[in-house]
Amino acid sequence: MRYLAIDLGARRTGLATGDDETGIVSPGGVITTTSATERLRQIAAAVRDEQPDALVLGLPLNMDGTPGPAAKLNQALAATLRQRFGLDVHLVDERLTSADANEQMARSGLTRGQKKARRDALAAANILRRFLDADPNTTDVD
């Protein structure tokens, strides 16, 4: 199956693609907007371009595993995406995926601005990697 992963953010939303057959995950683009309508329009364009079989959406949990403040927004987005595209949407714990992205770029030689531009796509790739590597019976948190 081919997947499109989404790391939802208030200003930047990272995208990544991958599939479970090869296990290859690739960071994609970053949607930069504060408009929920524009963000959904750009996600729709990515779904149209990538033609995934399912979506993987990061779920912001607190370090103790309880839902974070943004978790309800992500759960609502998951319901909207399911309805709009008719695709399964898997919610996956996104704790520390941005920190992992920062670590991946630590010695990259990129400027601060270049790192900022890539961080969210790398975080989406980390979410998708976590989903693909997880036990299929315990991955979804929705």
C-alpha cells in the first residue's frame, strides 16, 4: 500500500510518502499557511498527485501518552479526510518526531532557514516510518 503522511502544524504542515512493500519513506513538501481551508486544499492536491491508498496523520500526545491540546483538531481532520477522500486515515503518535528531524539535520551543514523549511517534511517521514515499523495491531490510536 502507498501512504501519504501528514504532520499537521499551525503554520507549517509536513508531507511524506512511502509504501509498505519497499519500506521506503520520502519526505515531501511543506504546506505553509495558517488558513485551515487553504491547508485542506493543498492536502487535497497532494492526495490527487500522490494517489495514496491510505493516509497517516500524526496525533499530538503528551509525553505521558494522554492527548495533547491539538489532538482533537487532528482527530477532527482525520474524520474530514476520511469523508472527503474515502481513504483510511491512521492516527499515529507523533511524540518526538520533530526532535528526531532536528537531530537528523544537526550536522547537515544547512542554514537555520533551510532546516526550518525541511523540518516538518522530515517529521512527517518520521511519523510514516513509525507507522510502517509498528505492530499493525497496536499502531492506530484512534
